[in-house]
Amino acid sequence: MAFKRPVFDLLQRRIREPRRFVQVLSGPRQCGKTTLVRQLMESIELPAHYATADSPTLRDHVWVEQEWEAARLAIAAQKRSRRGGLLVLDEVQKVAGWPEVVKRLWDADTAARLPLRVILLGSAPVVVQKGLTESLAGRFERIPVTHWSYSEMRDAFGWDVDRYVFHGGYPGSAPLVGDLPRWRAYIVDSLIETTIARDILLLTRIDKPALLRRLFHLACLYSGQVLSYQKMVGQLQDAGNTTTLAHYLDLLGASGFVSGLPKFAGQRVRQRAASPKLMVHNTALLGAQDDRTPAEAKRTPDWWGHMVESAVGAHLLNEAGRTGAEVFYWLDRNHEVDFVVRHGRTLIAIEVKSGRRKSTLPGMAAFRKEYPRSRPLLVGADGVPLERFLSMPMEEWSRPGPR
């Protein structure tokens, strides 16, 4: 069974197309990139060669040349070499100088009319994107792969929505949820620490690694809350400036951990200048760093509401990564809207209620007054049920409606 089915089907179509592009799958660790391409390799009738650069130290360009040559030889060994073959390089961001060597080898195969298809996988999207735009312009197509959604975890593991809100969307952790200490150790040691150490600190210049780690924990703790950079500096008790914190938060967001949602103001300059609303991309990052059990979390209304809002925010961020939509929050004096989504020309204001609905939604009314063409959406209470909303792709609820 192929999960991330839309991505799987898209890759199959692109591999069969006569025109060649380097296909680049980027996304956070444990979102299924490697499993996806292995299933693809089994489904195509072409010789395929897979290699991974995932090691504690960086590799160099010779490694790429060796694996590329192995794929070329696999094509030459088949009787009908015109059918081509497939090369998959995993964790390509770990290879020093990978964009230049991929460009050189790709152009050489193109000139020789060698029909080698190439898929690159990367779990550090910022590093991967920089290499693509600087060296491989016009030669690649990027396919984002996001954290697993509620519907994917439900279909694969039979989870209900409460389990998804607490345990999040890491498929590799699913067999461990019955042993809470072991599950938490897996999330912290195998996912959080590995991503920070290998995908951020190893590949990016970080002058204050301890500050980045503390910022990550603070951002998870305050997920769903608006927090100014000045307050972050005070909480972190560090001499770092706000520019450094903003940069580190961008890196954490690009790694699929936690982002700072900008304030929606209709003007991009004002959006950037405002305090961010912190939001995790996967609620496992909350459950793994809190000492409550799932039952205790559910019995704590404020904390459970915090997790439910974070689950909705994580869903929006992952859908935005897939569709290109933008996610904001809105705040004007005492009026607030949890999320504002801009998808094309559609503007949607979203309120999340984990308990009983309030009689009025003053934030929503104030937002609609200022942006009358926006559409309101209530998730939870007597609005769209949480389970249904988390099962819906963004295209389903963001289609322009009659005004």
C-alpha cells in the first residue's frame, strides 16, 4: 500500500514523461520520503539504483559521481537501454558541493541523450532549496512532502482524532504509543535531536546552538500563542538579539518543527514587523515534552484546547506547504482570530473551539467588518467537527463560494 498517494502518483507520471527533470522531494524527517521512493522503485519496470548520504559526517562530490556511475552502468547492462533507468540519492543535502556536481552530471547525460531519471531526497528544505535555485535552475521540479495528516494516520494505524491530537503524525512512532516513556524517548532522541544536530547544526552556521535548542523548546511550550521577540529574549535569558531569534525560528520552521505565523494586516511590511504566533508543525512535539498522559491531557481543558488549536495549526501549515497557501493570525486590540488563510484570491478566517462554543465570536465579527470579502469558518463546537476538518484537504474548504 502506497501512502502519500498523491505524491506517489505524481512521481509515477513524471518518471514516465519523455522530458526529463530532476525530481526533488524535500520535507521533514519521518514523513515517508524514503518509503515512498522505494515503493516507486518496485512499481516501475526500469533498473533503479538507490543510495543514501545519511551519516554523521558530510560526504563529498566523489560519492555522487560513484553512485551516478552505478546508475549509468545499470542502464548500459540492459538490452533496451533507450528505456533508461532511475537514480535516487537520499539526504543529498549532506553532500558538500552536491548542486554543482549534479548539474555537471545531469548536463553530461542530457548531451549524451542518456535517459537517466534522477530523484533527490532532502530533509533540510532550506539547504536543498538554496542549492537548487543557485545551480539547478531550469533543471528541477520540487515536490514537497509534509508530515502525515490525521486521515493518513487513521488509515494506516486506525487512530482516532484524540490519539492524533496528542501523538501527532510521525508514522515511525506509531508502534510505540502504548509505551508512553518509550514513545517520548523516540520523539526526543530520534527525531528532535537528530533533526537539530544533523539537519540544522551540521549544515548551517549557528553561532549559538544552545540558544537555538532553548528557542525550540520555548516555541513548543508556547505553541498557539503570540509572543514578541523581545519577550522571547527575556524568557531565554540570553544576550542574543531579536534578529538572531527570527533567523533561528525560520530555520526551525523550514525543518518542519515550529514556525512563527505572521500577523495578517493586508500589507506584507506590517506582517513581518509584528510579533509572531508560535505554532508546531506536528503535535507530537508537544505531547513528547509534557509530563501528562493522554487521559490527563484530555481532562485538562486549557491544555487540551492548546493541543487542539495546535493540531489545527499544524494541519494548516502542512497543507500550506503542499498547496502554496499562506497562514497568518489576526489581532486588533482585544479582537483576535486564531488563523487566517490566504489561498489564491480566497481569504478565510478560522476560529477553533475545543469545548462548548461561546455565544458570540467578537474577533471573527471584527475581522469580517474589516475584510468583508473574507469567509468565516468555525472548527469544533457546533461548527465543522474537528475530525472532519483534519481529514479535509485545503482545496475542499478553500474553494471560492458565492458572495
